[in-house]
Amino acid sequence: MAAMSKIATGNGHGENSPYFDGWKAYETNPFHPIDRPEGVIQMGLAENQLCFDFIKNWLIKHPEASLCTAQGVNKFKETALFQDYHGMPEFRQAVAKFMGKVRGDRVKFDPDRIVMSGGATGAHETVAFCLADPGDAFLVPTPYYPGFDRDLKWRTGVELVPVNCESSNDFKITRVALEAAYVKAQEANLRVKGLLVTNPSNPLGTILDRETLKNVVSFINEKNIHLIGDEIYAATVFMDPEFVSISEIIEEDGVECNRDLIHIVYSLSKDMGFPGFRVGIVYSYNDAVVSCARKMSSFGLVSSQTQHLIASMLSNDDFVDNFIAESKELLFKRHKYFTWSLSQVGISSLKSNAGLFIWMDLRKLLRENTFEAEMELWRVIINEVKLNVSPGSSFHCNEPGWFRVCFANMDDNTMAVALLRIRTFVLKNNEAMVPPRKLCRRSSLKLSLSRRMDDLMSPSIMSPHSPLPQSPLVRART
Amino acid sequence: MAAMSKIATGNGHGENSPYFDGWKAYETNPFHPIDRPEGVIQMGLAENQLCFDFIKNWLIKHPEASLCTAQGVNKFKETALFQDYHGMPEFRQAVAKFMGKVRGDRVKFDPDRIVMSGGATGAHETVAFCLADPGDAFLVPTPYYPGFDRDLKWRTGVELVPVNCESSNDFKITRVALEAAYVKAQEANLRVKGLLVTNPSNPLGTILDRETLKNVVSFINEKNIHLIGDEIYAATVFMDPEFVSISEIIEEDGVECNRDLIHIVYSLSKDMGFPGFRVGIVYSYNDAVVSCARKMSSFGLVSSQTQHLIASMLSNDDFVDNFIAESKELLFKRHKYFTWSLSQVGISSLKSNAGLFIWMDLRKLLRENTFEAEMELWRVIINEVKLNVSPGSSFHCNEPGWFRVCFANMDDNTMAVALLRIRTFVLKNNEAMVPPRKLCRRSSLKLSLSRRMDDLMSPSIMSPHSPLPQSPLVRART
């Protein structure tokens, strides 16, 4: 048959990753409280389901926000026909204002720099097409979102070079790590065109502090490379410290920055919980990038029907203020409940204050300190505990044993079932623990006895969150 | 400053074309009956505005089709969250059924082969990314839609090689022309990966007959190259002969075809008049292309809000049947009125039965038979007559003097004003015509005396549609 392209026949899409495999496992057997109570619970999807009652109430009171109501239908024709790639002025104004409000109104966004794209996925590809040629590279601190390989590399031919961050300092982006990645890229004959930072971080659920952001800005200015700030989780910061956007840093006194190097990727998929609506935004301080990205937006314009709805919703100050407050409140509560419940069975996670997930620390549960052992544990969790969580390796984490677990994509009941499964799993392995050597053959974990068993049994491995004198999970793995 | 990409700094987007310049001229001074009666009338936009009253009536009667009504709001959450790149099953079923109905139910489409993309623009790019590597080529019969250069070439690095069609046989796609283009591509060291045909044709407004389609299918099978059938104007065929889809040809007895080579690009932008909703479709008979295009659809998914509305609308048989009939009827009437009115002032066009435009023949008005003269005439039409029409050169037509004029993107009153302007322009030049040699200096056309003046004054140049013994336009140019 006639050949297809190298892109089509290659595997650059990155779908063959446990990150996506977990989704498939979920899709073939999705949990349902009545129809499929033994199904897989999806904890691999960073989805924000918590605010829909609030949104629904607003919608019913605002029929004019829809094109398909008696109150709104007179705008149907002009909206259905609207295809200007600049986007509707009222849409851009509303999004710019929302972006400002999400950042505490400490910074203003210019509606004329708002460029549409098909979700953050399309936004990242657009930025990559604008900034880099095939074979050029972006530096990306680890762990990072698995979809970046598809978004930034697949069709553009751009390379991603990891900036290795480590648990020893809570995965902080250091100047040393940045320089090391830069040198490594150069040694590989890659021209470094930019640095991509995700703030708040997916999968860490943490934010970049002011000092780190300043270091990042001075690094990219010294190297004269672009900075892409992925801020799609900006409104999910539910607890102090306060979120700091890259857009605030470059306006600070004493910060020297060539603004032509600064580009923000935004979206309403996470902050509002509308991934289906495909509202992706490129916000660039560089006029040429705005102009080029706008031309490229023809490939991923936001549906004018959706522009109209979003414009109505986000131009309403009361809605926005209350939505942001409500969302933070609900995320805070859910996060607190989830992390506290895990701590009850001895599971700890990186301290976080943002995002729709936690970065769960199961290092002590690994048979050995390898990614093979991480995958073994992951398979047990997905196949036996029936929870789809995502292993750190799929986020390019360079230390085995970390897992991203999403907590905002389910209702309270499903969350309770998930926590019950975790508890049962932990207790079952705990009970079966005596004698330890026997357990290791019988355990559903199928974990062999660790050479570090003595370490594990010592008090030093207790989770700081755990009230139990001996964590069942710790016992389970012995 | 840090370099941008070659794509960003090059001019492959193709925006520097009179096709888009005309839009800009319109945008800086758009006609409005009261506010800007002297503004430019947009006749360069293939937009279908005729059926909105029909659609509006249906919407008001079907509040459940919207997510933002009391009747529909219970589906808001699941829809806003829906991001599966397969698309909603009910959306794909409805679109597949609509595609069948538009083709007279002579052929069935499989919902599992419906792949979403951001409009036809995104669909074409997706197909190009799937089938061709940078430097590979597609053959495209001329004249063709100017946006193809952006859609298929810009970010993919693919080349388009024109198949030169000629007015002498009404721009028919012949085997000779196909072979010539194929050889030319080979001589330029381009690997030909496919042939792209637009049926019904934009800008011709004609359809490909069964014999031509069979020739096309045998050509691509012999060469073992892909065939992309752009059928985005399928429902705009308002008059006999009946539209024949490539999907019918490959199912015919006696037609040998490797179906893996066949791909259809579809959209609701023209057939339903919803360009703002960005519903683009790749329909491929090739499983690998379906699979790859679906992965790529992440960059241009249709908003789930829009999927929901389209699914509601197009799953309603009565709506679809009546809409298709209503649309054809209104296009037929508008086309008839427009072409008849032009014929009254001596302007003829290629005989057509489809599309939202006519291919107007102003060859006799050119100062000389060159594209420079075509551009001179175009500038007069846009700057003095204040009509944005699109010159043939922007469609890669290889004969000067043809212009695409859109007739379905305006209301009856605006159409009347446009026709009045044409009439005034023609008559003014007609009155000022005596003596001819004097006119040529005074004429608002600023056309110099043609070497072919004698030819022009002969009866042979009369439009067959024109009842006038001597066309004023013809006189005007002497």
C-alpha cells in the first residue's frame, strides 16, 4: 500500500506509556457504583468536577448566555458564522480579565495578546511551531506532564531535554540542574530554544516560589532563550503560599527581562473544569509570536458557540469571583480529606497546595529502587486494587516510587470507595504479614523481600502524617 | 532577540495574497446599509447565510439541544468534561448519517471512521501530516482554494503541484493534465504522495462527473498514491446534474480501487453555514489513517458543547431532510437571480450547479491577457466599485481574467446593492464610451486600449446570457 508519513508510522505520539495504558485499563472496565462496582476507578485523570452545581445554577439563571434559548437565539446566526481568527473581542476581554482575577488582580492581561488554540495541547504545539525548528530543543524540568511529548515534539520534530529535579529538595528547579541540562543538550548537538516550566506543577501539585521564578527568568535571559510558562492550573491553588505567575515576575522592579522571550500557555480545562470545550490560550509578550500563533490558530479555533458562552460567563464579575472562591474551597476540602485519609494508612505525599492531584510517595513499597519495581507495583495497583494511578516514570521522574493520584475527578462516594480499596489493600497485606518471609510469596503485592527490610522496619520510615506506630503498608511490603 | 522558527519567519502561510488582501480591504471599510452605505461589500467569503431562519425556528422548539436550558442543563457537566478524542458516539452517528443523506443515501458512512478536526482547515493539515513527509507532494487541479497552501503545506513542509486545467474544456480534470503534473513533480525530485480533488469545486461551482471521478480513481490506483476528496460543498449542489461522491465511485461494480488510498475531508462550515463551530471531519477508508488522524485530533477537537448541539440537530431526520431541501432551494433561487442579473449587464460565468459562488468571466475586460492586467482590474473592482471579489490568480488559475464571486453570504438587500453597483459601474463606463479612444483615458477602469479591441467589439464576445446587443462592460473596456 502507499506509504504513510514518518510521523504516522513512528511512535512519537507517546501513547505507549503506562500513563495512557492506565486510561485504557479504566476504559475497558470503568467503575460504576451500581453497574460495575468492581471496575477500575479513574485516578489518572486531572479533571476538576467539583464546581458544576455552582455553574449549573448560574446557567439556569442566564438563558441569554446560550444561543439556543428564546433569549439568546437572535445571536445564533452571527455567532455560527463568526470565524475571525482573532476571536470574539468579548471572549478575549473576558478571558484576559479572568486570567487577571485568577492571579489576584496583581497583573493585567491584554486582550489583544490572547490567541486561541485547541486546548493547552494545541497551545503548546503552536508555541513550539512558532519558536523552534525540527531538531531544536526545549528544556523541561522533571517530573513533567506525559502529554508534552505529544504536544511539543510529535509533529514539530522538536526535542525535549529533561532538567532533572530531585526529591531531596522537593523537586525544586535549581540553577545547577538548568545548567546541567543546557550543557547536555549542547553536547547532543541540540540548539536550545527555550525552557518550559509548569506552574503550578503537574504532577507535583506545588507552585514555583518567587526566588525560583526569578532564577528561571535570569537563566533564560542570560542564555537568550524563550520561556514558556504553562499556567493551566493557576486557579487550583487552594492554600498558601499564594500563586505567583511569571507575568508578575517580569513586571517586578529590579527584574531584568527581555519580554519577547516570555510566553504563557493557558486553558479553561483545569481551572474551570471544561476540557471538552477546548479553550486553549497562547498569551505571548512577543508581537511576532502573537501574530504567527494567531495565523496558526486557524487549525484549532475555539468554537464560536463556546466563545459566546465563555464570554457571557467570564464577563460576569460576580460569577467569576464566586467561582474562584468556591473552587478553591472545594479543592482545599477534598485535598485535605484525601491526604488525611491516606495518612491514616501510612501513605505520604509531597506537600502540595495546588492542582487536582497529589504526588504520592510509595518508594518504601518498591521491591527494589528501580523503575521495573515501580511498574510491578503499578500493575498491582491497577489490576488488583483497581485504581488507575500514574507511575512517576511516565512523568519522566528520575526517581522510582512516585505516583500521581488525581482527587478532583470523582464524586464523594467514588472517592470513599477508592479510599476503602486502598485501606483494604493495605490492611490485607498487613494481616498476612506474619511471618514476613512467608508473606512475600503469598502477598497479592508479589513483592520479594527487600534487602533494605531492616531499614523499613525502623521508626525512621514512618510517614510524618501517619498516626500508626507501624504503617501497614510498610509492613505489607516486607 | 532569540530566534523564532523558520515557519514563523517565512511566508508559507500565504496570507500575502489578493484573496486575503480583499478581506482586509473589506474589514477596514465594511458595507453597512445605514452606517456605511459606501463600504466594501464582501463577495470574497464563501459563507452560507441563507438557512438561518429555518435553523432558528428548530432551535426554539428544541431547548433540550442546548446545555444551557432548564431542559438541557443536566447534561452540562458530562458534556463539559467529555474529552475523548473519538468524539461523542451520538455526534459521530449523526454526522455519518448526515453525510449519507447529503449524498442521497446512495452510500453509507461508518461512524467509526469519523475523525474530528478543527474545521476543514485542520482536517486537511491532519491528512497531510498522516500521509506525507516534508518535501513530498500532492497534485492539485487548478483553480483551487487559496487556503490549501496554508492548510496542506505551511507546517507540514509538503509541496503542492498544480494540475493545470483549462477553460477550453470547462476546467475538466483530464488524464493528460494529471500525467503532466505527475511528470513535472518527478522532474522536480518530489515524491508524489497523493492527489487532492475538491468536489464540488471551489471556486468553479461545478461538480466532477462520474467519468472524471473514475479516471481519477484509476489514475491514483495506477500510481499507488492517495486520493483526498474534499467534499465540503456536497450539500450545496442545488441543480442537476446530481452530486456524485468519491465514496459512491469506489463502491461501484467494475471499479477497481485500493480503498486504503481513499480519504474524504468534510465539514459543516459550508453545507450548514456553521464555520464558527469548527466542525471538520476526516473520513478515511484506511484504518491506519483513521487511527493516526484520531491521535492528531487532540490538536483540534470539536468543542463538546458543539458536538452535543450538532448531535441533537443532525440526529433529527425531519430537520435534516427539510434543511437539505430548504438549503438547495434557497441557493438555487439566489444563484439564478444573481447570474441572471449579471447577464443583464453582459457578464457571464462558468455554468455551475453548486457552491456558494460563481466563477465570473471578465477576460474580455482585461487590458491585456496577463495576470498584471487581472490585478489592475481587481483593484478597480475593490477600490472603486467597492466589491471584494477574488481574482483567479489567487486560486492558482493559469488563465487571467476569471474571478470568484460569492453570492450566499449576504441578505437580499445587500445583494441588490452589489448588483446595483455592478450595473452603475457598467453603465457609467458605457455612457462615457464615445469616443472609445477618449474613454480609455477617462474611464474609472483606467484600462488602456486593447490590442484586441476589434475582437471585443465583434458579436462573438457577447455573453450567451446577455440580452444586450453590445455589452456595456465590453464597451467600457475599449
